[in-house]
Amino acid sequence: MAGEDMIMAHPGEIRRLHVIRKVLEGVIKQVEAAEILSLSGRQIRRIVKRIRCEGTEGSFTNREGEHRIGGHPIRLRTK
């Protein structure tokens, strides 16, 4: 598999991508995807739009690598 990028994702994100791909292929409707993933129709529309614009990477969390809200800076937590 030379030349391919590897994407690390949580199992829930992989499941979400699988369901959204079915929406993009026309196999299921956005409303059905919302029910399957326990999300609102609006959230599904936003995810579909992001995947159309950014590709597969658009479906994964944009916050990866950020520290949690209210957390201490990394240099303070390591002491």
C-alpha cells in the first residue's frame, strides 16, 4: 500500500463515516442516518457537507490533539 495515507480514528467515527457514505451513495436518507447515529438532521447535513468539501478527513474530529477545556497546560501537568 505504498503512497496511501493512514487515518487513525475511533470506532464510533468509523461507524459514522460508514453511515454517511451510505447517505452520499443514496442508499439511505439523511433522516435515517440521523436515527441510526442518534444525531439531529442538522448535524447530519453538516457532516455530509464537510465530507463533500474535505473528503474522508472531514468526518473526523477536528479537535484531535487539543487539550481539554479547563485543563492545565501540558507543561504543568507533567510536573
